[in-house]
Amino acid sequence: MKTLEYSFQDWTITTTKSHILPSKCSCHEDIQCTVCRYSNELTLPSLPDMIFSDNILKIEHKDLKSGIFFNALNALKKVNDKQDDIKVAISKAWSRANVSASLEVTHEVSNPFDWTFTTDYQGTLFGDGLQIAPTDKSIDLNKLKEKETILFFDEIHLYEDELADHGCSSCTVKIRVMPSGFFVLHRLYLRVDEVLIRINDTRLYYERGNNSMIREYTSRESKTEDLTVPRVIWGNPNEIVNYLPVIVSKCDELIFS
């Protein structure tokens, strides 16, 4: 396990990276193992191929002991455990493309849940020293494009699944700290071959000197048949996100006091 800690003004930023969740129980006496914890706390009939169960990004206010963190367990708790919302679209698309529908049929029969592991996770808040309020403020992405010294950067993988070789679902979070503040991007990237591409982003921005953060959530999605860009960029989330229409957008302010 590798843990990094960075201090920035009133904040302590901690990232932890470790191995993939084991496949077997390792409980010892009355100490619950991570495998059993996931099994007990999640209601999904199946889990992603790779879960980085101990990986975490945590941002904590030093005095208030409040903040936000991102981890795989809480992200997976936001996955729909009862419905497969894209089942019909997949059946039609794969029929047109002459792709085997065995995956769709299997999930329809035995796993009635969102097997793409789509999550609208926006981080987990903790502590009593913060309030959430709706806001008209937004993150100035152009300002974030300005050249600044990177004081600290890390990227943490939370989970990934290859959807039985019919696409990819991945959940990651990254942070970068500049002299002017820090920026977090939590991203769910989903590509189902010949069907759709979906990206759910949570952006978090703190500007130096403020007592609040701006948190923006967007969900973007497009059927692959509607995309007019080269297929080579479909697998690059940083590129394809610019060509996906926004389906959902909301913004709030995390106020620390």
C-alpha cells in the first residue's frame, strides 16, 4: 500500500493506492476482511473485474475535520442493483451489428442489475463543519487551462470492467494542486461496443483563499451510431467527452465553516 499526503493551506490531501480486491475471504477471528465487507455492504449480484478496494482520495479541512473522499465501495453503492436500463438498446444494436447477444441474454436471466456499473457518485462528505447549498456559480474551465506549476498530482483507479469483451467501464479520480487552488475530477467512463458511450463527471474546485468548493456533476451520453468522429478517439475519454451531449447537469457549493 502506498500513501501520499500533501498539505495545502487549510487542507490535507491524502491519496492511497493498493492492490486489487482479492477473490477469496481472508477473515481472521472477529476481524472482517475487505472481501466480506464488500459482499455485506453491496447488493449487486456481480462485481467489476477489478476493484481497487483500498484506493482513496481524501480532502480534509485541518481545523474542521470535515471534507470529502472518493472510494470504490461508495461509488458502487450508487450502481442500480435492480434494473438493466440499456438492455433493450443493446439487443437492438447488437442485432443490427450481428454481434452475439449472449452477454445480454445471460444478464437478463440471472443478473437483473446495471452490469455496466454506471454510477453517479459525487464523493462522500464527512464531518459537521460543512454545508451544501445550490449555486449559480460554475467552475471556470478556461482558468484551469492556464499554465501553472503543478504542486501535487495523483490519479487513483477505483474499478474497471471489460464487460465480457464488449466494451469498458472504468471509474477513476484524479487531483492536481496549483498555487491558485486544487481541482478534482472523478469520472465514470462507459463504452458498450456498437451501442453507446457515456461519461459521468464530478468536478470539484477550490480557489485559494475561499471557504468553499464548487462541485459540478454532468452526465454525457451518445449512441455510437450518432457519433461522427473517428472511432479511434472513442476509447479516449479525454477526447470523446467533447463530442457527447450533456444529459444531466447540476452544481452545488460545499461551504466549510
